[in-house]
Amino acid sequence: MRSVSIYIHIPFCERHCAYCDFNVYTLKEQSDLPSRTVEAICREISRESGQLNEKATVPTIFFGGGTPTYLGADALGQILRTLRQHFNVEDNAEITAEANPGTSDAAKFQQMREYGFNRLSVGVQAFHDMLLRQLDRTHTAKEAEYALNAARTAGFSNLSLDLMFRLPGQSMQDWQQSVDTAVSINPEHISLYGLTLEPGTRYERLHAGGRLQLPDEELETAMYEYAISTLKVSGYHHYEVSNFARPGWESRHNMTYWDNNEYLGFGPGAVSYLGGRRWKAERVPLKYIEKSSADVNLAVEEEILPKEQALAESMMVGIRKLDGLDLERLSTRYSVTVESYYSDELRQLQEDGLITLRSGVLKLTHRGLLVADTVAAAFIRLP
Ligand code: SF4
């Protein structure tokens, strides 16, 4: 039976954060756009599932955005119910919602638990009010702690939180305080992201105008290494470049991406990858709703991945798993001897001390970990 993970994109936020280039919209006044988007997402779930030859099994569902908790719990529950009607959602499926401290309270979390959500990923970013204000976040450090406590009280036994480093004005002490506070809260999972300046964001404009000072590369590396060592001694398994978990609490949904397995995405701008085809849905909510109502195909970008490209992408995402990438399994999947196909790249990366290759398992070295994106890029072959 076909197994497919599902991603739901909720494209609304209370405020646009200074660094964010995701497909998100802020609504200035009371609007029925969110509820109409939810209706359209449900319609698309029904339509897309009808195009599969069989009722697919779903091991993981992830509500991201945007801010899923911008919606009420009933709206989130409505989407979940529709998914259950059209797919075989496994009894022990991992069902995650991203939550923003500013849009969540104990009552909402309680209802979400009742609807079947069993994992929350809370966007904290920093336990530091000045940094949060600079990022244009809508919450304080205390409110983030409150949200995490409220999630526990509501019965969530699987909590993740996100932290960011390389922030403008962030000192090593600031970062240590954020990491230490995160550990003291004892979530099952922690994700760490270094700030990147994405085109079109307020931060990118400020930086281009010379009005944004970022920590230098040396400090950025020291911040990452502090987190790695602190989380390790605190019992977290560093299982992916940016992700740490108590053993057994690794994100099953994100593993889908790192294993380059199939997924379906619903919601404005959501990407799907199924049967070697990848497509992206209409980005703008109003257009998404109109096309969905008119029963028009929502895919605005579509590609059939040649085998070489699919293999390259499997290498690029798989190398991020710190337990290693099994090249024999990839060889079977793509009917090619991966070690021979990539022999030049693998030799060079080994000579540079960035990877190890033992018994067919490819791993980043500590040096490789610090430049993981560069290592991943080595597997792209230009036509
Ligand atoms: S809350 Fe998240 S998705 Fe929304 S603008 Fe901020 S970073 Fe982007």
C-alpha cells in the first residue's frame, strides 16, 4: 500500500518577521480569507486523494506555515477530519502543528490534543526580549515559556522548539542563555537555525544598506559548537545538521524529507512530490480559493524529476542525517552504483576531510558538519 506523508500550509501570520521569506500573509482587519482557505484545502484533499489509485496510508502529518495556530482549533480539526476521511491515517501517526507563542493558549492546545494532534513545534527563536523585538516576533521570552508549559499541561508529550543564532546584536552569552533555557524546559526535540538573509526580507534590505551587523563567521561557528556540546551532554541525539532529539523522539515527518520520500502538500504554495513528479500549488490564497472552487488544476510549477536529479537530491538531503546515508540502499532505489557514479566527488570530499565512507555508509565529519551546505552542493552536476 502506498505510504505518503502530508504537509498542510497555513499561510497566515499576525506579523511578518524581519527575516522570513515564507509564503505568508498578514491580514489587517477581520477577514473570511482564513476560513475560505481552510474550505479550499479540504476540497483539495478530497480532490487529490480521488486521483490516487488507492487509499494511501499516512504515517505523518505536519501543519506548517505561516502560523497554523493563527487558526482556531476547530479549523485545524476540520482539516484533520477531512484527511482522515480520505486517507488511512495510521493509528500512531505523528501529527504535528507549528505553534507561535503569541497565538496559542492552554485551551487551544487542549482542543488540538482532542482533535488528535500529538506533537507541537513551538517557534521560540530566542529567550531574549530585545532579540525577539528586533526579529519582529509577537511574543516575549516569558510568553514562549508559558506556551511550552501550557502545551505540557494540555497533554502534549512530544514538544519541539526552534532557536535561531547568528542574529544581529546577539552575543555568545545571549545564545548560551537561550540554549540553556531551552534545555531547562526539557523539550523532546530542539531545532537550531543560523540566520540567513533571504531576498525580499526586511533584514536583507537593512543588510544591503549597511544597517545590519551580524556576528562574524567565527562567532557563528562558536555558537553552533556550543549548542552541539551542550545538547549532547544534556542527552540529546544530534541526528540532523540542525536537529536534536531525545533518543526515540526524532521528527518522523522531517525524516520523510531527508530520506527524499513521497509527500503531498495542501494549501497555498505547498509542494508535493509523488511518483517522481514535483509540483507547487498556487501561492496566493485568493487565487488558490478561486481555482479550487472552479475545479481548476492548482499546480503552477511542475516537473518530472530525471533519475539523476532525484539521486542528487537524495544525496543532498540524506547527507544531513548524522547517523549516515546508506549508499547501498540508494543504489538499489536508483538502479545505479552510487559509489561509482559519484566516485570523483566522494574522493575529493574525503581528501578534504569533510566526509567518511565506511561499509557503504556516508557521514559528515565534524568539519563537514560546519559546511554541510557546501558538501551537499558537491552532488549537483550541472548539465
Ligand atoms: S511567524 Fe514564522 S512564518 Fe510567520 S512571518 Fe514569522 S517566521 Fe515567518
